[in-house]
Amino acid sequence: MAEWQAAHEETFGIETGEIVVYQTFPEKLGILTANATTPYIIGFFDLAKTGPVVVEMPAGEAAGFADDIWQRPIVDMGQTGPDEGLGGTYCIYGPGQKGLILKNTKKCEYRVPSTTFNVFWGFRSLNSDKT
């Protein structure tokens, strides 16, 4: 994961919390489990730099996730998560940041602790292609 995070920063010039959208087959080469027709939205948070982050998952046919830097699951979002596709506000915090999330964020439907400061996250559509 750390290599992928570094590649995002070096190749695309993104900073923590920004996303990369993988849409075409050539863009997805090297992603082991990607399929050819699904767009993927991928990013990384460095909670040591940002502090706790708030992720707004919209309602609809989508799924998301957050993993720690060792790719251990932290939370699923969307249809596969606790909001069950209805949308929700996820507040993700790193080691020692629980007090920050409880004090500064009142609209947290789901409080999510991470075991590492670096968090890998992504989203994808689950709707069927009607064409």
C-alpha cells in the first residue's frame, strides 16, 4: 500500500485526501482485482497530517471501503456497509485521535478508528450497465 500511495503522490501529484479515478482498462493495469468496465475512485489519507477526516457516502448503488496501510479492513461503506446504501457520514480517526473526533465532529453517524495513520480508501459503482 505504501508504494501505491507514493505512486499516487509522484505520478499524479496528488496530496493526502485527493482522489484518482481509474476509468479505462489501461489505467487499471496493475490493479490485481479490478474489472475492465467499472470506474474506481481511490485515495489515501494521512491522518497524522490531516487529523480525523469525514467521508460523506451518498445514498445509492455504490460501495466503498477504508483499510489501514496494511490493507486490513477498517470499514465498508454504501451498500456493503452499515448504512446499507442509504448514505451516511463516516468519521475516520487514527491512533490517539479519538478525543479529536468526539470533540470536533457532531455529525458522525459512524465513528471509525484506524490502527494506522495512513488510510487507503476507495469507491465504486454497483449499478448494472443498462446499455
